[in-house]
Amino acid sequence: MNAPEIKWRIVPPIDTTGQLQMAIDRWLLQQHLTGEIPPTLRFYTWSNPTISLGYHQRHYPEHWQSLTWHDRPIELVKRPTGGRGVLHQGDLTYAFIGSGFVGKRAEIYQQICQFIIDGWRSIGVDLQYGTAGTGYIHNPNCFGTATSADLVCADGYKLIGSAQLIKSGAILQHGSMRLNPDLELFKQVFGESIDLPPAAVLQLTISQIIAALTQAATQHFQVKFEVEPLSDREWSQIHSKNQDLKKSPLFKGG
């Protein structure tokens, strides 16, 4: 007799403000923590250029508070996870919410990141874990260095920076996949130049990447992902929580 099929949830891609994206990730983690939803995977994009700050990041360049791009303010939001500042523009973000993982934080990163490595390999991009430089803790730019939680291409280009929150055994891990950054905007924000991704990355579409990563996650976790958009009731709860977050003095834009 065959074992029952394990079903996890995948939320279709959402393009919206940074503040709302972070509210969704927080809400999904809380819902999983209380047993309301199964482990969940989602991919999303940012409707406006946004800088997300790590939860414990207290220091960042003062000019980030007044940045604009194409006459629109650049949103500044706080992530529920750690790490440094990330510029979200020309990127694709993944978020995984789950539980039942054992081991040290670095080991859990690797257990989750394996599906990302497998998925990118299936579309022609080999990735490996980075090694943090000595100045990482003082660098406000997450992509300025690569830690053991990050994934880099063969030529050293840091493609994916991830961050994690573990709460009562439930895990939120999300990360930015830097696909086609605007070089001028990146220099305006961080005061330094950046290389473009390898050609193998630039030629891929977001749909191709999502399909490859979803298939890899299915195989890696040995589950079936069921597509389930956020319901009207869920959106209502998320928006309610988001209104509370907007009272934060850090909230800007969106």
C-alpha cells in the first residue's frame, strides 16, 4: 500500500510593495506556527525599488531615508529576518515557511537551500556557498560580501542572498535572487559598482526560474505542491496586520 502523498502549499507570484510583501511573509509564518497552513513556498517581485533592512540592522547610510528613483521615493522596510540591507530591483524573491528541520542554523540553511541549488543547476547555472569577508558585519550592503548562507556563481557573482527567522520551531527563510540589477541605481544606493550576472542568468525568464525551482523543491522535499492563492479572508488579515506595521517610525513609502 502506497504512503499517503504529502501536500504543501505554493502561493502564486505576487507583485506588490515591500511593506506588504514583508507582511505576507510574517503572516504566513504565524499561520504555519499555529497549524493553520502547511509548509508553504512562494516567489514574488517588488512593485517599486525597495531597500529591506535586516531585523537587527540599526545602522545604515543616512541618505537611504531620502532616496528617489525616476522621481519616486525608494521604499525602506524592515525584514523579520536578519542580515544586511538588500536593494530589491530587478530581482526575484523566494520565501519558504516550514518546520521539522533539525540541526544548527547553518545546517538548516543548507537543508532548505539544496532545492535552490538543484533548481538552478537544472537550468544551467551552478551555485556554491559563499565565504564571509572580514568586513561583513560592518557592511550595510548584503550583497557586498557572501556568507555561508549565500549562493554564488562559478565566477564569484553573488546571485542569492538569504536570511532566516526561527520561531518556536517554525522557519521563515527568504532570499533575493539578483537577476538583472540596474547598475546606476545600485551605485546610487551603495556608492559602489556592481557587475552584471553571468549571461546564463540574464537569458532566463522569471517564469523559467520559478518553474525550475518549484520542480526542484518537489523532488527535494518529496512532496506535492498545491497551488493556492491567498484567499479574500487571508488578504483581509494580512492587510489588518500591515496597518499595524505602518505605525512603525521606519515605515516609508508603499
